Amino acid sequence: MSTNQESHRGQWPKGPLTLAVAHYDRHLPLIEGEISIPGGELRVLVVGQNEECRDGSHRHSRMLNDEEFDVAEVSFSSYLMARDRGAPFVAIPVFPRRLFSMSQMWVRKDSRIHTPADLIGKSVGLNSFQTTLSVLAKADLGRSYQVPWREIKWFTARDETRSFEPNPKLHLDRLPDGENLTGGLLSGFLDCVMVPHPPQLFLEDSRVRRLLDDPVAEESNYFNRHGYFPIMHVVAFHEEVLEKSPELASTLFAAFERSGEIARNHWNDPNWSFLAWSCHWFEHQQQLLALDIWPNGIKRNLENIRWFIDQSLDQGLISRSYDPSELFHLSTFET
């Protein structure tokens, strides 16, 4: 931990267990204190990743580099890299953030790029090479569109959460000083940007469009082919906590399950959100994909986990392949 960083690590079981998460609907019952854990206090911190939240930002780095929290929602990719390098973390199979990559690919409206195949030889911007969405998007180019990701020029906007040595044969560079993803796309320095949090400008500016004309159809086809909504984040403990109180792995798993169940039931109220037809859209999603596209547990996510491990190895982010059981606390193996 850096010398000027305040620790939010608890002294479980004597003190509160600190959990850092994003402000999602499925986390609100936890954040609002509706859910407790037996034997002690659960202190939930709302910490953003790139966005500033109630308890700050940079959640992934604060957990995986500074070891600031007892438990935190972190990037699946960066957790896998940290685990590969012997860092003191172990996850439970709770996956609070998921995304398809097809909706997250952006080009200029006047661009001649209309299909993923048009990206070959072009310059594409990412937040970082290891961002989970970045790993997925690169892999999906080959999996869904037969576009070799190594034949694209990649530019990153930020430092990597966990350092690594990229293959020198890759075209991988940082954006020039003073340049960002939005400016790089609009200026023409970048031909495409792939990001998990599209800047507001991308949603409002008539000069920018999604690469794919119908990403919902593409993503629905992806789900039907592969059977899952891709994992972005995982919940990781500092190993020291579970060495002292191993029962917390299953206890917190159950707390997340209960929180998701409560949040899902809120969608039965047609005025729970700003969306006028929220119930209709929720029902439509269930008909289009599945009743539950947010399953926790190892068994229901095996194919997704194995695929992502393979792609992380292919992209040079980890040193070897892993069995999924190596990544999660032993008490959760049967979930």
C-alpha cells in the first residue's frame, strides 16, 4: 500500500468487513444496509473505477495494487493477472458486471469502416490493453468475425492496472501526450475506439456512431451461440481475510445472491426506474436471451471462464493456462 493511502482494511472478525463495489441496481440492497452478514458488520463502500463515486474512484488499482479493501469488485482480467503473479487475492464466483463487446465499438460517422473486417491494419484505441472489455473485444473480432486482432494497431489511453511485457511483434503504443480516446477518434488519429464506458460525447455527437448497425442482434446471436453474457468483473477477497475466517467466502456469496434477488424483484414495479416501459423491456430481455443472464457460481459460468482464460493467455497477459478452480475459494467449488 502506498504511504499516503488510507487503508479501509478491517480487522475481521473484530472489526467491520470492508467491501468496495460499484453503484449498480443489483448492489443497492447491500449499499443501503438491507442485507447483513452473521457475526459482524459489513461496511459497503461505493467506489467507482474511472468515475468518482461516494467513496472515491480507481477501485481496481486500490484493491489489486494497494490492497486497500478486504473485498472488492475488480476487473476479471486484472484479477487473473494478479493471481498469475502471486498476488494475495482469491475470488468468489460473483460476477457483478457483464458486457457484450459489439455495442462498445465506435467509429466516426463519415468513416469508411462499416464491418469489423475493415479494421485490419487500422488504429484502434482502448482504455488499456488488459481492460476486460479490451480482452473480450480483441478475442471476439476473431471468434465472431474472423478478424485477427494481431493485425490491428492498438493504442491505449491509460497505464495498465497490472504491468506486463507485451509481445514486441505487436503494434501496441500509448496515445501521444495530450491525446485521449475521444479526441483521437474525432481527429482521425484513431479509426475506432472500444471502451466499456462510452464517453457521453459518443452518445450525443452526430459525428460518432457504433461500428455495427444492429449490435443488439449481433449480441443476441452471440448469446445464443455461446450461452452466456460475458463476465467483466469478479469479487475478490484479500487472502488474509479468508485465512482468518474462511466461512466468509460462502457467507458473502450468499449475500450477493440475496442482493441480486431483491434488486430483480424491484423491476416488477413499473415505476422503479426512469424507463417508462422498464417492465416490458425486462420481459423482452428474458424472452430474447434467458430468464437469468446474471448467474453466479462456477458451474453456470465454466465456459465463459475457460474462454476468457484462453484469450488472456493468447494475448500475453498471463504465463500459463489455469483451471477455473484455481481462481476461486475452495468453499465455492460446488456453486
